[in-house]
Amino acid sequence: MSEFVHLDFLVIRRETAKAFQVHLEDGRFVWLPKSQVADAGDYAAGDKDGTISVSEWFYDKMQNQDEE
């Protein structure tokens, strides 16, 4: 079973069929693939001040990109 990491966000700025663009509380703007978001159907563009859960694998990938 996959583990999830919870990310606090200010707003979900955009949504496509496959991803959300999210403004995180730490100031970053990131694209999150819906395939890596727990309960992706519960979120939509315009949602504010929430928490979104992404797979631990994708979170680790995001962190590694930030280090490059």
C-alpha cells in the first residue's frame, strides 16, 4: 500500500484533465498529477486553504527536483 504526504495549500489555481496547479503554503507553485493525488475527485480549481495528499514517491521526486 502506498503512503501519502500531506501538503498544505493556499489555492488550487488551475486544473486540467490530468493535473492540478497548486500554490503551496511554502510559496511554491507546483503541478500535481491527479494520478498521484489521493481522492483527486475531491478537489477542484478554486479550492482554498486546504490539504492535499500526494504519493510519497511523487513527493520525493518533487524534493529531488528542488535540489537540482
